[in-house]
Amino acid sequence: MFLDKLQFHYSRIRRYGIRGIANKLIRKSMTGLLAVILFPLSLILYFAGVRRLCIFTDRLGHLAMEPDTLLKAQSLGMIKPKRWFILAPSHRVANPHLLQYWERYFTIYSSSLSCFLLNALSLWPFMRDSVSHFINNDKGPQLVYEVNRQWGARPPLLKLTAEDCAFAETQLLALGLPKGAWFVCVHAREGGFSPVDEMFHSYRNGSIENLIPSMQEIVKQGGWVIRVGDPSMTKLKSMPQVIDYAHHPLRSARLDIILFARARFLLGNTSGIYMACSVFGVPNALANMAPMPVLGVDKNDLSIPKLHRNENMAHHLSFKEVMRSSISTFRYSALYSKNKIVVEENSADDILLLTQEMLARLDGTFCETAEIKQLHQAYMALFEPRHYGYGSVSKISFSFLERYRHLV
């Protein structure tokens, strides 16, 4: 971990340069000085109920799920309402179009000057509300699971605007989808999107090739596939009714959100894209989930975890061996390497079964037998309060559990 952190800081220096790092330090010093000068005004704002909501706007999953969780928790009476504001510098927003959807609920500042001044005003801890524990709590479950459990069958907070619905009709046709066609978004996490911290998160990656049989199954059942992501990803070979949107000239922040909100479901993984789908009420079929206790957040989500084994052994560790050990809380690649644990990507067959199950559930044709329900209960009983997804109402794929019942 120490060497990884050194590499991370070295990557940042290479990215920003010595001058860039120096400018950041000077800016922080100026912000601290201004915070002292503005302290009386900060106190006035505090007693007026004004708070900064510290959203990590740089990443799509945080930009989607952190405001969503806050608003739901507030509606449920779990968090006291405040006069919230968010700082979102334009160069640090993962998706500007998604940010616009939150303007209905929050006061959002994006200009450099307003962000600088308000950052100083809210530098005092009493002016800031951190939401890192919503989806990024290092020790224990994430609040997002409890909030969505209590949210139950209530509708999602976000839905596409009339303007976006009209825009969607023209853009989907331009992509090549026939009018009225249904589609599934597909995404495999790769290492090119954020190379600066890839050394920490590479254990979460998966190959797009293992999703191809699932794409073919979706097409076979009458749907279309839109592969989402960014241009750094491996290009797809040409296939009928499959659009490699990650490399398409029409790709845009606005169309990204429309696709996430209009998909029948997402076939994805632990990346933030699944959270952007969730806030619009779109279900997720999630493969290659790691660490093992990470699950989807919605009651209609399905997940399958990566399998684990020791480096010097061919057989997989049982789910109990992983979940009852510290392995279940490993969230950095170096921890797996240090403990000689291999995290195996889900096979194409595993992902195909997941896809078929999601399609059948959405069609209302999936059969849950008493035996497989008991197997699922046995798996979920392995979750402990220290686990990331403890309290989730989503499911592990029944087909996956049936196939690996010897590991339950």
C-alpha cells in the first residue's frame, strides 16, 4: 500500500507538474487565510441553516448517488433538512448534464470565483456535511443500502425532462435504433478511464469479450445493445444490433444520461455508471462485483461476485471463507496481492446466466423455487455489519448461486 501511494502521488505530479502542484498549495493557503477573515460570516450562515454538501462531483457514481441518497434520507426523516449548496467547478464535474438534474433540489455554484469564495466560507467543519459514508465508507456498510431499503417501492427522484425525451427520439434514431426498440446498456470496467488511481482499483476490471455472449442473447430476444463507456476502452467488433457508443461520434454527456435513463437495464459492474442508472429507476445486472459484499442498491438489481482463490491453489475459496475473513473488506488491489489472493473475473457463461435471469425477471417468467430461495438466504446470511453491502435489498443472481452451490 505504501508503494502504491507513492506511485499515486508521483502520477499526480506527472499529471499536474511541479508548477501545478505549487499553484494548488498556494491556492489552499489563500483559502485558509480567507476562511479566517470570513469566519463571522460563516457563523451567520451556519445559524441560518446553510450547509455545504460535499459531493465528489469528479466521479459519475458519486455525482449520481450521493445527492440521491441525501434527498431520500431527508425525505425519510433520517437527515434534518438544511439549505444545501454544492460546489461544482466546471472542470471537476463528471457529467454536467446530470448535474443539471440536481439544480431542482440544490443551489449549485460552478464559476471559479464563487467556488473559491464559498470554499473558504465553508472550510470550517461546522459548515460542511460530508457524505462520503453514503457510498464510500471504509469501515462498515454504506448508508445508501439502508436508505434504499426504507425507500421501498417509492418512485425514483429523477426522470427525464420533456426536452430530453424529445432529444432522445432523434438521437436514438441517429444511433441506428429503430423507433420503439428496447435496448440494454452494457459496460465493462477497464483501466484507461482514470490511470492516475488505476493501481488501487484494477481488481474491479473485467473484459468486454466475456460480455459478448450476453449481448448476443439480448439481440436474440429482440433487443439492442448499446455499449457505454469512454474512448479509452477496447473497441468492439461489429455485431448486428450492437452499437459501440463508447467510440461513437454522437457520444455526449447529455446522451449518456438519456441512455442510462432509457435502458431496459444495465449489464455492468462496480463502476459509477450503474449508480447513474439507479437514480433513474433502471435496474442493474452487475457482474464482476468486488469485494464480495458489494451489491446493487435497488430491490430489482442482481449481482454476481468475482470468485476468489489462493495463488497456490486451484480451487475457489468458499463464500463463507471469503465473507468471514478480512478478504471481504479488501478495497485496494495491493491488499489482494499482499495476501496472495487471486480475484477471478466472471466467465462468459456466468454473465450469460445473469443476463438471462434479468431478462426473465423483467418478463415475469423467472421461477423462484423454495430450494433456491433458501440458498439465497444462506448466502445473504453471510453478510455482517462490517460489510460494504450489509442491509441491501438487492439480490445475488439465483442462477449464479445454483451453479456455485458448492461454495455457499
